[in-house]
Amino acid sequence: MVGERAVRQIERGYRTILKPALERGTTVCILLLIVLLPALLIQHVEAREIVDMAGRRVTVPDTIKKVFTGSPPATYMLYAIDPTLIVGLNYPFTPMEKRFLSPAMDTIPVVGGWFGQGRTPNLETLLDVRPDIMVVWMWKAAGTNAKVEEVANRLRLPLIYIRLDRLSDYPEAFRFMGELLDRPERARELSQYATHALNMIGMVAGAMPEEKRVSVYYAEAPDGLSTECDRSPHVELLALAGGSNIYRCDPKNDFGMERISIEQVMTADPEVILAQEKEFVDQVYSDPRWQAIRAVKNKRVHLIPRAPFNWFDRPPSFMRILGLRWLANILYPEHFPLDLASETREFYSLFLGVRLDEDALREVLRQ
């Protein structure tokens, strides 16, 4: 049975090529039919049906060479599997990100995307790059998904949803993408690394009694006085690594970065501080307001690595798999010993195809 997309392709070919030829002469028409009909039908012949991670049946080309991913987490995952498949970026990569990515990323146009990075897709650019499929992280807001589906329908692009809500979704998402893109062995390698890291840390950290968990303050913003509720998805790694977030509340919104006072931090007196901004780390040990806090007194303020993508948060990516091992070692070095330099080199080689020399390693670890 000829698929709906193949029927549309044939109808379009008939209207634009064959019908005018019929009006000009039978011989020309027959020749065109012989030459063009296989090309019009090839989409059907080379198509296959898959079930995406939202349970939807989607017809996709048998061979997929060009992929547009509608948000950074999905784009990062595609990069790890095969960067040559990327045809459009969600935002311009920064010089720091480019330092650890393929030079080919400089030649790829910025299309935009959804889910908070501030650039809605440019449909004209998306048409120009002509992806075979569009892969999107299925968002929990139905309204956002509806906008994505509207674009996909308008451009007649097969839309595939993947699930990346939690770090535990990543092993399955890698395997799914590997099958979809005919890169099963590559995806299996990445999935196995992620599964091993999650299982190794989960067995110990998950069983850690609440009273023995290390208390942690997550410092965002240059002044260190923005943070996340313990129930926020932005601090998922903290719970997975067995830490206890001092800021206990329900998030006011998905964005987070809730303001907190220095008095609240002092009262909670965290044992460890995780910081996103170097500006904060550079001044925290000399700022008298922070001197009485245990994490500062004991030199346990840690700057989160973020090259090429953040190891902890914003936006979430596969880099958090390494970030989980890094954080577990910071909180419980006796339970999770780690040769950070060796593990970082191995991870970057496997996931990014990058060999880190000493200078690059120091840059990655923000030392």
C-alpha cells in the first residue's frame, strides 16, 4: 500500500511535470513516466515505520542523512552519536563550546528551536537545509508540543519525539536514536557508559540515610544568591549523587533561579557549595559575608565544569553523566573514588571524539 507521503509526492509530480507533458505530446509523456515514476515512488520504497519514545507511529526514510533537532538536549545527543547528521543549530555555539567541537559546526546554519533557549525556529532556514526528519525532546507542556507538531505538519517533516526528562532516560534514548539513525553500535557504547555510571552511583547514593547525606547549596548567578528548590529538575544530579539540598521548596516555575538571602544560606550552613559562576568562586573566600559557612571554611566550594556543555544544568545534556561521577566523588570520596583527569579524558574521547591535552584538561575542569 502506497503511503500518504508517497501519494502526495506523486500528486505533486503529476501537477508540476506530467500533466503539462501530457498536453504537449504522448511520446514525451511516456518517456517522462518511464524516467520519473521510480523517483516519485522511491520515498515509499525506502520508507519504514518506527515507534517513537512517545508511542507514536511515524514513517521515516529508510536512510536518514540529515536531521534537525528542535532543542539543545536533543542536538547534543545527536552530536554524540554522529555530528555529520546535524543540519541546523538551535543557537550559535560560543567560542568556548567550539573549542571542543568539530570545526564543521561553524558551517551549519542556526535554525533556532524550542524549550527556552530564546530562538524560535526560522522556517525559511529550516526549509533551506531540508532535513529528512525532525527529532524533538517531548516537552511536558502540551501547548509547546502542539506548536512543534504544527511546524512539522506544515513542512511535511516526520516528527520523532524522544524522552530526556531525567538522566535515567538517556540510556534508552541513546539506544533509540542509534536504531533510528542506523548507528546501533555507536549508540550502544554511549548507552552502556551511561547505564554503568547510573547503576554504580545509584546503588550506594540511593541507599544513603537522610541523616548522613552531605548538605549542599547550589549557587547560581555572579553573587551566588540564586538557587533551585530541592524538587526542581535543575538539581536532579544532586539527589542522584546522594546530596541534600538545603533549599527545600516547590519550584515557582520551570525556569528556577529563585533568589535567596545570605542569611538563609548561613542558617542552613551547607557542607558543600556548587557554583555555576567563576565570578562568585573568585570572591567567595574573601567576602566576609560567607566566611562563617562550613563549605567556605573547609574550602569545599566547587566550580561546575561547563565545556563544551554544562556538567550539571542549563541546558541538560549527556555531559551530566560525567557530572554525576564528578559530584558523587566530591560529596563522598570514600565511596566514589575517581581519577578525574583520566575519567574526563576517557569521556571526552568517547562522547565527543576529543583528545584532551594538559591545557585543554585544565580548561575543562576550570582550574
